[in-house]
Amino acid sequence: MTASGDLKSRLVEAMPNLRAFAISLCGNADKADDLVQETLVKAWNKLDTFEDGTNLKAWLFTILRNTYFSQYRKRRRELADTDGEYSSRLSVQPQQQGHVDLQDVSIALNELPDDQREALLLVAAEGFSYEQAAEISECAVGTIKSRVSRARVRLAELMQIDSGDDFATERYGSAVLVSGDPVTRG
């Protein structure tokens, strides 16, 4: 396989991670799919600018992030419930506890400031190192660490979690909230 062919196959391999990150940012699977598609089109058109040997996944996440925030700035003046997101929250909650827990985490994540949510998702959910997350977010490593820390504390507050003992194995996403030590307020 040629170097170009290998790069193209690596683009396809990155799609599930891109989609997961896009859903985390958008909170909507359809919008996330559109965002991933736009990201891949931009990446495809700029493959010649990608430097071989650098982190393709980080490059793609940067494109996705920049695309998302560009779109976000454009639609700030739109009606907030164009896709029925608000009205869908008014419906009866499902009986399955796992779905409810996931929805609780999603709602709490959406209440975090964009920069904190992004940092937390990059580090805790996507598994990027602080250095990689800082590169994607175009900020200092210390800034990412601070954002992740503040996001974890705020998420624990929003979900009324006092310690790591509050997690049942099937509930929430303890990896997102707790890194090493249980979440405590001191």
C-alpha cells in the first residue's frame, strides 16, 4: 500500500473516535455525523498539508474542533430549539437505569463551560495525554490540566457525587470524573 493509501485508511480508522468526540461536543448524533463528514472532507482536501510522522488523530481532532466552534459562532443567533432538543427533554424519562445515567452525565457535561468540557472529553474520554490535548486545544499543558481538574470538580457537583464510592460499576463514567483518587470536596 502506498503512503497516501495508508494515510487514507488511517482517516477511515479514526472515524469512530471523531464521531464520539463530535457527539460529545454537539450533543446530537445527526449534527455529529455532519461534523465528522465535514471534518473528513476538509482533511481529505488538505492531505498534502499533513506532515507524515505527526499525530494524524490529533490533526483530525483539531480540524473537527475548529469546525465545530466556527459553526457554533455562526448559529449563536439561531432559535435554540430548532432540532427539538429542549422539547425532547420534556418527555417521560426511560425506565432503563443505564440510559438515564448516561443522560444525566450528558446533561451535566453540557452544563460545563465549552473549554472545560472539551478538555475533559479529550483527556478522560478520548485518552489523549495532557500534551496532546493541549496541542489540539491550542493552549498550554497547564491550562488543560486546570480545565480538566475544574471540569471534574464541577461535574461531580452537578451530579451530586461526593466520593468515588458513589459510583456503581454500571453507573456514570467514573473514568471521566475520577482519575486515580476519588472525587472529594475538601
